[in-house]
Amino acid sequence: MSQFQPSPAGADLALALKQEARRLGFDPVGIAAAAGSERLQLRSAALERWLEAGHHGSMAWMQDPRRRRIEQLLPGVRSLLAVGLSYYVRRRPAATSLKVARYGWGRDYHRVIERRLRHLGRWLETQAPGTTWRACVDSAPLMDKAWAEEAGLGWIGKHGNLIHRQRGSWLLLGHLLTNLELPADQPSDSLCGRCSRCIDACPTGAIREPFVVDSRRCIAFHTIENRDETLPPELAGHLQGWVAGCDICQEVCPWNGDSLESSEDPDMQPRPWLLNLQGQEALDWSDEDWDERLRASALRRIRPSMWRRNIAAAMASPLPAADPR
């Protein structure tokens, strides 16, 4: 591990970098050293065990070895800026609406975050000529939640999502890798305590034990990643109205109370039809309707045939007796 001590100028640049990131709409923000701490090594070992257990299901890209070797993403990387973008909007779907995970309500977050991070990288070049950098969203082979935890943005909860004290777990993550050596922030402490609400609330038992989510049992995985013509019967009967992702484990989390600040970011605002998604009407969409309604949406990963499959299964599945909140 390098013994280099960041200079005062490096501290000033780190502060300015964070300020520029916040100006772009990111909050929280933090910096981690690419060498990582012992905790990051533990996260990497946990990923290995998760993969060995087959919990990734058909997501073969999770096995990419670069996910555990950050230097392969940017040769010479020394520091990483982690950023969070809140997607919590204080709106609720209509009582009769089918449900879509909140991250898919607005514009495709991959494009939104990457565009802002690239702007940030170009800004960094003007401050430190010769700097190399790389912008990463969750489509890159990076342990994004572990690095966000390392940079002090929050802690990884028992449901596998990053939790921030003020923002809860409704955070989209991005990272800017750089060859600059910047002063690192302290990793976050876990504040889940003995709480098990997320584990108890999951209707399919996907959270096998604290911090271990089995994708093969997860509603979000099957409605988004499963390409089969039909959903597994043991899962299809427990959709509780979810047709694109699932927020149950986050909705019951005590850190996600209604006191959270609602995002005013234009890119995070919901498309109106998502809050009043009626099953039969959506089943009748043509492929052209699908293309138009899901333009510039992260939900385009769900192909039209999968969309219809999910809706049909949700319409045949019993709804929960009451809102989990």
C-alpha cells in the first residue's frame, strides 16, 4: 500500500470535487482510496461466497473478475469518488395500479448518472491537467455498493442495498475513478442493528440470511432478468402486484420513512402512467406502444414479451392485505 500522504493541495481539490459533484445533483458524495480497507476485502470475499452458492442466478456478468480488481478498470487508479443520486419521490401509485420499482419511474439512471459523471471528469481535468479518469455506473464490473460504503456514503443493509442516514436506501450510485491520490473519507458503520423487517417482509424468502440475497428467489430478478416464457410458479403466486422490480424490502426499512426529502430532480420524476398502470390495458399494448412509453427508461431491459408475462402473472396473483408501510 502506498505511503504517500495527500498534500494540502490534494485536500483542496478533493473538497472542490465534492462541491462540483453536489452542484450536479449528487448527494451524498465521498472518496475512497483504491487500495481499499480490510472491510473491502471482506466484501470481496463475501461476493466470492455469493457466487459460489449460485445466488447470482443467470447473471453471469457478476462473475467478471474485474469486479474485484479495480485497477483493471483504470490502470494507475489511486482514488475513487462515490456519488449517490436520490430517486425518492413522495408519490404513491393509485390503489388499483400494478407496481413498478421506484428506480424505474424516471429517466434511465444509467444515462443520467454517466452523463453527469463525465461532466465531472472533464471538470477534474481542468483542475489537474493530465488526470486520467473513468465514469462507472452499475453496468460496469465494479462492487458499487461496497465502494460506496468504503467512501462513507452509507452502509450495506441486510437487504443488500446501501443505506444513508438522511437519504435512506433510495439511492442510485455512481463512481468516478481517477489516478489522483486524494484524501479518503472514513467508511460507514452499519446501523441495521437487530432489525429484520426486510427479511420478514420478503414474500418469497429471497433474503436467505442477513446481507445475503438469493436472486433465484427475488421478484426483482425474475421480473427484470428472467428471460423464460413463464415465471416460476412458486414466485408467480407472490408478486403482490409487482411487474417490474420490487421495493418491498425497502418500503419496510425504518430508514425509509416518509420524513425523507422528496427529490425535485427533473430526471427522477415519474412518468404519470407508471402511477396508474392498469393490467388489462397494459396487456393490450403493442410493441410500438411499449417502445414509446419506455423510451429513455431503465425498464427497457424488460422486453415486451416479458412485460406481458409479468403483468399476466401479477393479475393472477393475490394482492397483499395491506400496504407494508
